[in-house]
Amino acid sequence: MNTFAERFYAAMENQLNEVSLNTGVQTEKLKESIKICKKAMAKLKNYISTYAFETVEEEVSFFKEIKPMFYSKYIYFINVYNFIMQKPLGGDEILKEYINYELTDLKRFFDHNHAFYQYYRSASTQMDQFYFTRGGFDVYVELEDFEEDDLYSTSHDYKLSKIMANEKYQDYLNLELQKILNRDELPVENKMDLPLTWTFNKTDLVELIYALVALGVFNNGNSEIKMVVSFFQTVFQVDLGSYYHKYTDITRRKKERTSFLDKLKIALLKRIDEKFEMDGWQQRIDFSN
């Protein structure tokens, strides 16, 4: 089951990456992403409907780890789509107020689900069999996030999907807010008409970021991946999405494990060689005079 789910998730991610790289209206790209996730979720459900879990641990793994990966993507894209569609007209101050309202709403959600959120963040497992196996649903457990299909749902798998989606949505909102704050802080003469955008593969950027953090080039080596990713996303106007999954893909490479870094080295050496040849040519011209 895990092998199937990993291949299935990778296929969905590839389609989503293709959409993100396309030019076009953002809302249309989001709608396409939502469709991709919805189809993937339907296929996953169809597969599980004919699959018999061999152990309780396998069932827990599916509802705690696999299903939320798919559903959280779906919820996240809907959140961003609604954010853009409901964005008020006006300047940066109005937009900041709107973003802060959304962030406050997310804080209320996390506060309301504080106990389970702490359980999830601490990687606890003692309640897994109750939270993530079917048939363990209790009417006294919070009901708002329970799906009707009890053959494909547990009491907390959807709640976990929502938490994961809202964490990512929170990062998205903070990134949007940071863009506004950066505009406020820059002097007019330093504002770029055409900001730099990352146009290479997103996995390449993740490879670069992890390499820089591994070498400890930021803050004397005291920087977290999440902070550096957020910075690069802001500077290069790119959404790296589930960057950890991209990093996991990198670690699983059997050949050319650092393919992007290798390309960087080759490109830089070529540029250095070309400059060396050009300098030598210019010197020969000077000496001939």
C-alpha cells in the first residue's frame, strides 16, 4: 500500500508543479490544482475501498500519514483560492488588515483544537488507535470535522488534514504579509520594477537551500530550514509548497544526488574559464600595442 500511495502522491505533485509553472491567472491555476487534488482523492478512496489493512498499525499509518497528505493539499488550495477571491480592493493597509483577520481566524482554530494540535506537533502515538482507526468514533468527540463515510474515515484524520492545511495556509499568509512589509521598508529608489523570480525547477531551489543551511552560511549556522525557505520564497516570488517532500525526493536519488549543485559548479567553472580566456585575449591585444 505504501509503495502505491507514494507513487500516487508523486504523480499528483508532478501535476501540481506543472500547473504552478504555467503562466496564467492565479485563480485559474488554483482551480486546476483543486481539480487535480479532488481526482487524486477520489482515486485514493477507490483504491482503499478494495484494500484490506493487514494490521492495525497499517490502518493507523494510512489515516494518520497518507490520507492527510492528499486531503491537506486540497484544503490548502481551497483556502488560498477563497483568500484571493475575497481579497478587498484598496491599498496595502487594507490588505494588511485582511491578512491579519485571516491569521487571527487561524489562531482561533488552533486554540480551539489545542489538545489535538499539541498531540500532532509532539509526534505522540498513544492515542493513535483511537484517533486513526475506523470504528473508534465517539459522539462525544468533536463532531465538526467528522466525515459521513465511516468506512473511509476516522474521528481525527480530517481534523489532522485541516491542521496541516492551515499550517501551510498560515505560512502563505505570513509570506503575503511580509511582501507588503518589505515594500513599506524599501526606499522608493530601491524598489524593483521587475523583481527576481525563480524560473528553474522548484526542487532545484530546495536542493540549494538545504545545501546552504547544511554549510551554515546564515546566522553563523543558527538558522532553521523553515526560516530560510520563507526568505527565498519572498525574495524569488515562488511557492515551494511541501518543500520537505521535495527534499525527501532528493535524498532518494541513486545517481546525481546533487544534480543542481553539480550544474551550478559546471556553469561557474565555464564562466570563469571564459573570463580567463577573454582576459588573456585582451592582454595580448594590449601587449601588441
